[in-house]
Amino acid sequence: MALEALQRLDQQKGDLPSQSYVPRTMPQALGMFDMMMIFMMIMLFINNPVSTIGSGPAAFTYWLLGAVVFFIPCAIGVAQLGVLYPHEGSTYIWTHRALGNFWGFFASLIFWMPGLLAMVASLSIGIAFIQGLNSSWLTQPWQQGLLCIALLIASTLLALQPMSTLRLVINVITLMTYAVVVLLGGAALIWLATGHRTATPFNDLHSWGIDPSNFVLYGSVVLAYLGADVSMILGGEMASERIAARHVSWGAFFVILSYLVITFALLVVLGPDAASQGPFAVINVIDHVFGKFLGNVAAVCVIAYFPIFTTLLNVAFARLLMVASIDRFLPLGLSRLNRNRQPANAIVFQTVVACLCAALIFLLPYLLPLGQPTDLATVVFTVTLSVLTLVWAFSSIFIFVDLAIFYFRQRERFLRLLVVPLPVLWLCIIIAPLACLMAMIVTLLYSPIPQQISNGQWWYIVGGLTVICLVLCGIASMFAISQAAWQDQSFEA
């Protein structure tokens, strides 16, 4: 009854019930440091630069280009929206306020789906690091799938704990991960200081340039910078509204710096050929300079990152389900909190879906007579991840659409709360969506597994599945909105 009364009051004011319900029922315990650690954990995959160093120094060019045309504008956009509406749900609440119920739910749905698959993807990368310790471990897809499911269940148990426990674990693991980045930077400097030659020549200016042979990196780098709006899903639990802009700006600085440091270390110590070593190349850098013992310590720190990252994703994206449930776009049960003030039903639901995804990716190939299970699992995983990454990229465009609408609709308030000069903000609103669309096109043009799927086939398969996914999300959004409207009529009656 209390929630129904709150819903009626918020409807009269034009607000969503979740805007006032979350601050009343969930602790505002996340400080500046906590939010910055969350942002930095979400945005840094320490293995991402490995796939870019095959192009030599041009990797630096692409990481800087992606930061300038996409990531920094995203960070500025999220900071501005966070100041305007520091509520639970980020893209969900912002798009609802800008475009209404349908687009608000649609934007949150295409934001939520990739986040769910990222739980499985992050654990698969963690498994790759475990294999780097011993190549005979977890060689079969079914073994990887069972471990992935076990880790999903374990991360769920942690996700159901109080936020005070979660933020401590997240802060510690994030600091450990960034300590490995510092170690990588130190390894490169010591390598040079002790008389070793750099494994990559940096004096050839042509090797820094952008050309058709390396343009595929543009899509990889820009899409690696997705997720700037994830930390603000927890916006309703911040200790102060001023944290919204500050944690994003500082977090973005450390993320960009970290990607450049990792790229530098890989190129100096191992060179472009290290791309063939896979994710474990970052640990091999430390092995080369400091020895196996410190390399193993770094490997344990990196491996620990992935299940905690999965826990954070589960906690964050469960909030999207929770606020949509509070606002009656989803079944009310998904908004139920446990005694630790966590949306337990939403967390468990996400875990079940993620486990099913892991089973389909790693175990289904054994049931399909289409080739070796290992190869088929790789194809299924790569296609699925690419489709949902493109969907996630599409959802990020709503950040800038929302900003433009708020400027014209609430100009006086908008100008009063500016986080950067207005010309800079408008430059971000124009450049970032174009940069994102270009990255999506590049991703569709180049197959990352050309031996199994050619570039021409990749375009049709991944592009077609992306369109189908967006259409299904649109249909689901219409159904959810119609159900909410029916409930509103029943409630008024």
C-alpha cells in the first residue's frame, strides 16, 4: 500500500515512483571513492590492448582517437546527465524524462541485455587467464561452461550481501587490478633502463598512422570504451549528488591512462607479435621483467577481477530491473529487496538467464553435429558477443539524444548545471554518436574469425541478428508499456 500511495503521488508530479522510492528504502552509502572504483572496474579490461598491438605504435593512435571522439564525450555526457538527474537507473531514467515511457524502457532493455551477456564474457576471459597458468587446464568447452556457471552462482551469493561488503570487495579488487597496470608500466621502464632494446621501433612515423590495413582497430577500441553510464545505474545510492560528475571525470582519466600504459608495456617488452599470445600476454610482460613469482601474483590479481566484475554487473543491472518493476513496467516481484537491501529476485533472475546463456554457448555445440565443439563454441560466442556489443553501442546514442532534448526543454536549468562549457558539450553531442555509428559499421565490415565466417557472411549474420534483436526489444517495450498503462487505468478505477 505504501508503494501504491507513492506511485499516485509521483504520477501527480510527473516523476517515476522509483525516483523517490529508492532513496527511501536503500542506503545512500556510496561515496566519491566508491563510485570512482565502480567506474574504473567497469571500464578497464586489462586484456583489451592485447588485440590492438599487432598494428604496432598505431595502437596508441587508436586508443587516443577512441578516447577523444567517443569515451571522453561519453564521460562528459554521463556527468551532465548525472548532475541533472542523479537517480537510480541512469539511461532508463534519463531517456524516460527525455522521450517518455516507450523509449525509456526500450533504451534500458537494450542496455540491460548486453550487460547480462558481459557477465558470461568476463568469466570466459578470466578462464583464459587461468589457462595461461597451465595450458592443460580447462581445454574443453564443457569444462569452461561448468566453471563459468559455478562462478556465476558464487558471484550471485556475493551480490546478495550488503552494499558495505560489496563496496569493500570492489574497491580492493579494483586497486589490485590497477596495481598490476602500474607494475606493467614499471616493467617497461625497467626493461629500457637495464639496456634492453624496445621490441617495437617507435621512430617510424608511418607506423603511427591510420590506414586501411589497421582501421579495424577503430571499431574494437571504440566499443571497448562502452559502459560509461553503468556506474550511474547506482546513482540513487550516492552519498551526495556532487559525486555524479566528479567520479566520472577522475575515473575516465585513470582508464585512458591505464590503456596507454598497458599498450606501451606490451609494445616495449614483447612487441606486436605478442598479440598471438592472447590475454595472458599482459602477465608475460611481468614474467619477462620481474620473474615468474611476481607474474603469478599479478595473474591471481587479474583472475580475481573477473568474478568480482561479474558480481558488480549483476548488482548494477539488477537495479535496472528493480526500478522498471517499481514503475510497473515489469512484474513487481523483481523490485523485492532482501534484508541486505539488495534486489534479490532480480539478481537471481539475472543469474538464471546468464547460466542458460553460458550453457548454450559452451554446452550446446556438443549437441549440434556441425563440427568440432571447440570451434563451434568459439563461433557462437563471438557472434553472440558481437551482436550484443552492437546493441549496447546503439543504446549509448541515447545519452546524447537525451542531452539535446534536455537542453531545448529545460534550457535555464540545463545552463545552470553545466559541467563543461556549452560549446564543448555540443561538440560531444554531435561527434560521439557519429563516432559510435562509424565503429558499428567497421565492426560489421570485418570478421574477427575470418577462417570460420568471411567478411561478407559476417555482415549479414551479425547485422541481421542485431536488427532482429532491436526489433524484439521494441516489441517487448510496447508490451511492457501497454501493461503499465492497463495497470494505471485499473489503479485509477
